[in-house]
Amino acid sequence: MPTVEMTVNGKRASAQVEGRTLLVQFLREKLGLTGTHIGCDTSQCGACVVHVDGRAVKSCTLLAVQANGASVTTIEGVANGETLHPMQEAFRDNHGLQCGFCTPGMVMTAIDLVTNNASPSEEEIRHGLEGNICRCTGYHNIVKAVKAGAAAMKG
Amino acid sequence: MTATGIGASVKRKEDFRFLTGRGTYTDDINRPGQSHAYILRSPHAHAEIVKIDTAAAQSSPGVIAVFTGADYDKGGLPAGWQIHSKDGSPMVEPPHFPLCKDRVRHVGDQVALVIAETYAEAKDAAEKIDVTYKELPAIISTADADKPGKPQVWADAKNNVCYDWHLGDKAATEAAFAKAHHVTKIDLVNQRLVPNAMEPRAAVGDYDRATGEYTLYTTSQNPHVIRLLMGAFVLQIPEHKLRVVAPDVGGGFGSKIFHYAEEALVTWAAGKLHRPIKWTAERSESFLTDAQGRDHVSHAELAMDKDGKFLALRVSTIANMGAYLSTFAPCVPTYLYATLLAGVYTTPAIYAEVKAVFTNTVVVDAYRGAGRPEATYLLERLVDKAAREMKMDRVEIRRKNFISREAFPYQTPVALQYDSGDYDATLDGALKASDWAGFESRRAEARKRGKLRGIGISTYIEACGIAPSAVVGSLGARAGLYECGSIRVHPTGSVTVFTGTHSHGQGHETTFAQLVSDTLGISIDSVEVSHGDTNKIPFGMGTYGSRSLAVGGSAIVKAMDKIIAKAKRIAAHLMEASVADVEFKNGTFTVAGTDKSVPFGTVALTAYVPHNYPITELEPGLEETAFYDPLNFTYPGGCHICEVELDPDTGVTKIVNFTAVDDVGRVINPMIVEGQVHGGVAQGIGQALLESCVYDEQSGQLLTGSLMDYCMPRADDLPNFKVATQSTMCTHNPIGAKGVGEVGAIGSPPAIINAVIDALSPLGVQDISMPATPLKVWQAIQSAPAKMAAE
Ligand code: FES
Ligand code: FES
């Protein structure tokens, strides 16, 4: 079995994995980082989005071995201790989550979206969230949250 | 109102853990020594199992055990509701074993259970199981299932009929039709939907050899119901030896009410193997095994006098049950559907016939709204069509037939008694908020841009706050539908609330904390809401049918009443006053006419440190439990208005405005209530424009078996919503709450389709079915009687 090694949320992590192990399985099962969720088996839902070397990636679409040597940030690594990241705070303030299952992926996608476009319009936000499905909120408050989060991230 | 009290948009207490990845969903739970289950499923819609050879799988690496139907020695999954047919005979109730014995009846049916050290090993081994099937012809179509000569799903169910039921006064209805000035007729399909909560179902079974106790962690909306059904009916494990935990659950929408085969299988096998066993559905499995929703084919007729007053309604519906009866399936197209056919109207005579049929498809059961969206869609499409045929205004025909605000309590001809409502008020609110009056100029402006603009309305009612036990018992329910709430006041004055309801997105940890903190006058941070564990919560019936606040919240209020009553006796003792003179307000006990007072915290401490205490009359401690059985259903209602713009070149429908004005009774947290409406409307838009569960009519293969094929609403498919509440209070529960979880999905689909038809009406198009996809709309335009005039 190959050994993979990567930096996850600033800490070095390594483990032996089967070649077929997906990055999301590595994070959830080997590292116990269960904040990253699995909502589908066709790379459609975005519940599994993490950042790999600074880019939002669907971690169900990548083998763990492909992330060998990479720097990965998961939802567990976004807050500063017990202080929420401005995007997390914006989701809370705007009721951008209900059951919370899509939320980690939404937040990771939203941070990536704002990193690439500091002041997204509503249309850009809706387009940018296309790869993330939420069954609970109807997106209305998620869109509001991303807008507010973008403003807060500008400081 | 305080910043965290009743009526305040308090930010949710549960959000921090969800936002930081610290939620605990079932698949996040791992037990020491855990093994993994994979279920081999039928590739055929209908086949005999001739032979299963598991030898190669048994010796596959990592495999602990392989079980088939022949090994399974326990009971089948029960139906929780019994319907009787017109002739008095009980519904056909076929056996539903968690592992198929000799026949598979839908694609995805459970054939074998493989347990291995890892999930991958279990899955690899399942590929080595050799099953010999003898394929049989399948019946898929709802409309054709009861026709003679079709393939039979069950030998006992002749022509695939599960029951043939009716409700209402047939003779009075016929008589009213006989003297009608005009009759409007409509044929409608309410298509099958896949609930698709984002968290796939999962279950972890565990068995403690030391105590003989079983534990099941499961993605459920109602852990006590699962304990009852699985313990008493399926595995024969008594309640005190069975713990069911539903931790954080990632959405349910009905699909996680029911008791599923996998829950029983992991629990049963954990007891046999003495190993914890985890099963988690892949999304493809969810499509093949989660109970699906809707699936009605209906014909309806509305009789009117010359002024457009409704005289009578008759409806006949075929409802698809799928291959088996899911837990609450039988009551959905009967008591949650036909009883709603009066809607918000005074129609004096109604007669409905409902035939439930078996087909070789996944089971159908409650999905957000359950029966009530089907009733609302039928009525509101019919009323719009009636207005067109009578050349009456769509709003006026509704107003003319509304139950007036003075008429409550109002007894409908289909069993329900509405307690309160004001349909003119919600209608007026929605007309104003949507600028209905200004629509024609927007239509004309859109026309100049080459677009077809339309507006549609629906005025609806639903029955929820489920339900008075005696009433549902007389209608066939095999359970009571009360709720349990428990308040534990701790010595230092903080409070744990135990509720039998379950939160899987609804924010109970916040709403119930607001209710308790406001009533007891303590900080919201001192209140913790606990739910989802049968070992912690005395009892519960769970969350569905928009019942949590109306029924579960009322139980909490009743428990608080007991707390306050006892606390008053302690306070009276401390203040040396008579109990009758003690008042409680804002967290302080006072004696009328004196300046004596004692805070809630002191009373709590005294209850647990009873040094100065009326010990001969009163037990120490401060903890109370209450069960609340509602006196009636609750009746949220309202008006939804949708404005669409169609692109005639592509057939794409864009929702440009969506307005919902709902009467949901008392609102505790407006932010959460609005969020519930948003989510419900999104699912309604999904049904109206995007979603449809499609099977191949010949092979029974699910054609929409993944998120690539089944069109879920995404962020750029939906508009922003204008939502508001305009409430009358429920008259029979202590909170005044009616419920909000389902209104969005109930009220919206007909408003959207009525808007699409309105947009197409200049071309002479009269009908379009759900989902109104771009292809369907484009085809309707191409084959329309009138052509688009070139601008
Ligand atoms: S789990 Fe659905 S996209 Fe990765
Ligand atoms: S909050 Fe439940 S899926 Fe988005």
C-alpha cells in the first residue's frame, strides 16, 4: 500500500492507503476530519469541497495519492481557534445553514469564490455555487451570507 | 420582546458546530471494532431468486459474514397505518422482509448483506456473489397498474390494488353536479419525486455483550418510532434493551421518518456477530432505496353555479405505493390528501375516491407536505381552469368561494374542522407584495423584449401539527401522535430541555431554547435542548408533519407549567406566603402586594439543597415531564404568487418574482420561519420546473438514478423570495403555533404552473405538466394553437 503524506490544516499527516482511497476518505477515515462530508457519488453535490494548495477541490474526485505532498485545508482548519472566519460568521448571521450537511462544502467554496473575486455580484455568487447543492435553504440566505462574507473578508 | 425571547430572530445555537465541522452525523460515528456492511441489490425490477451462491464471497479477503434472505429469521417491516377499502375490507399488506426471500420487486431491493473489515472489502466480496434470477415482467405505470392483464406485484393484491378507498358524501355530490351551471374538468399527474436530503442514510448497529443492549445510530427524524417499530415488530428486542440514537441528521423532508431495512439489518447482524456494523448509503443507493414522494394520477371535476360559486367537487386518484408499503405510505394519499380537498373554499359537497396500487418501483411515502401538496396542486389548477372557462378573474373566483374569517371554527365536508384563518388577509398581503395590479404592464414590457411573462396564484390550506391520537386512531393509525417534553432544572438554575421531536435543520435547539428562556426568565445560554437519543429522552414521536413546535413545543410548555407550579410552592415556603399569592414573572417569584421576591435560581438551588423546604408536602428536585396530545390538527394557510418569464426560443422559465404570505400561527423565531419557507418553496419550484423521478416503463430501471440525471434546484435556478407571515393564532394549543415546515412545498407548485400557463395563454396553451422543463415549454409553444406574433 502506498504511503501518502500531506499537510492538513497546517499539520503534517501521513498514512498508508489503498491506491483507490479518495482524498475525502483519507480525511474522514484516516485523519478523523469528519467535517468534510460525502453527499454523492458523481461529483455533483460539493459537500466534500476542501482547499488543495489554495484551490477549492471536490475531495471525492481526487485520489489521496494525487494529493501527496499537497497542502490541504478542511473546514476544521478555517476558524482561528474558537473565532469563526468571517465567511463562517456570515453564514451564521444570515441563517445560511439549516441541517448543516452541505455547509462545510458551501463555506469552502464561498471562501474560494471570494478569494478569486473580492466583490461578487449576486449572479456571480449564484453561478459560483452551482457545484454545491443545498436541499434545505433554497440558497436565498446562502447568497446573502456569501455577499456579507465577501464584504467582511475585505475587512 | 427581549433580544432572545419569543418573536426575536435569535442566531442559531447549533450553527457553531456545523460551521466548524464539529457536527456529528451518523457516518461520523465509529465504534471500537467496527465492521462495514454492503448490501447487494437487485438489478431487476421484478424477478424470482432462483439461487444465490455466496461461497466465493464468504472467502473473499476481510469478509466476516454474508447473509441472504434464507438466513434472516426475524420479522418484516411493518406499515404504521391501516386503510380500509370502500367495501370494508382491510388494505392488502404484503410482507416486507429486510432481505428478499424468493423474489425481488424493484431495482435496488435487498438481496444479500455482506459484512467485512472495510467497506471496500465488503463491496468487493458482493461482486463475487452469484445470483441466478428468473426475470418477470414488471409493472411501472401508476395509471395502468390496476388495468386487467398487467404484471402482478403481489398475488394477494388483485390488479395490484392495495386499497380502494373513498371519502365524502357521494349522493350529495352527484345531486349538486346534476344542477350545476358549469362543470370544469381536469386531468393531472403529480409526478414522483426523490427527496434527496443531502446526507445519505446511514446506520451503525452495536451490541453490548455485557448488558445485552443493542444500540442503533441512525439517520432518523424519529428515533423512538424506530425503536418501537424495529424493536416490537421486526427484531423482537424489548425497549429497555434497545437504544436508538439519531444524532445530527442532514435533512429529512420525510424520507427519514420511515423504518428502513438497513436499520434492522445492521442491528440484527451486530447481535449475531458481536461486532459493531456500519452501513452508509452511496447516493446511487439513496435513489434506489429512500422512500420517494407524490406519484398521483388524478381526474377532478368542479361543479359551479352561474356566478362561479363552487357547488361540488369530485376527485378520483390513483396513488402509487411502490413495491411494498412503507411506514406511513397508506395514510398519505387518504387522510393527508382527500381531507384537504375543501382547501380554503366553502364547497359544500365533496366526494373523493383513491385507489392505491403496487408497482415494481421504490416505495412511495411522505415527502415534504405529503398528500397536501397533491391536494393543493389539484385544487388550485382546477380553480384557475374554472376561472378561465367561466371568464372570471382568478382572484375574484377565489375570493367568492373563500371560507370567511367569521366562519371559524369551520367544518368541511371532508372530515376536518379548521380552527382559524383569514384567507382574505393573506391574499391581500400577497397581491400587494407582488404588485399583482401592475402585472399587465410588466407583461407588455416583457413582450417587447420577446419574452412571455405570466403570473400565477395559489391560495392554500394544509393540516399539520400531527395529530390528535384518538382521531388518527379511528382513521387507522397504529400509534398515538402526541409528543413528550421534559424540563430538568439543574441546582444552579440552568435547564436541559428534553424533547421527543428531532431537529434535522429546523433549529429546535434555538427555537425551543427561546421558548423556555422566555417563559422561565433565564438566559438563553443557560438552556440546552437535547433530542435524538431514546436513552436520554423519555419518549417521543419525532418530527414530521410540521408538528415540532405545535405539538412538541406544547409538551414543553406543559412541562414548564408543572415546573412553575412546583417552584411556586417552594418560593411560597421561602417567602412565608401562601402559594395562591405567589406570582412568577421575568424569572422572579413575588408575593402580590409585598416587596418580597425570590429569583428562579434560588428556588432551583433550594429544590436540590432542601434545608429550608416544605419537605413533608413536596419532594425535592425540579424536573417535570409532560405529554401533549393535540386537540385538533393545525391549519396553516396562505397565498403564494409567482411571476415567470419564458424565453420562447429556448423554453426556459425564469422565476422573476416569488411572493409567499403565510399564516403559520405564532412565530417564535422569524429568521428560522423564513428559512423554512425558503427551503419549502425551493422544493416546490423543484417539483414545478425541474424534478421528476423517471423509470423505464419496460425494464423498471430508474433512469434518474443520480444527481446528474435527477435535476435538483441549484443556486442559479432559483430567485430570491419575498416571504412574510400574516398570522392568526391556532386556538387549541398553548403556543398558538400552526407549523411552517411544509407550507412552502405545498403552496408553491400550483402558483408556478399557473404562472407558466398564464404566460403561454396568449398562444392558446391551456395545460402544461410538471416539471415544466424547457423542452416541454418549447414544445408547447411550437404546437400552440396561436403563434407568437413577430415583434
Ligand atoms: S461528495 Fe458530492 S461532490 Fe464530492
Ligand atoms: S443546510 Fe441542509 S443541505 Fe444545506
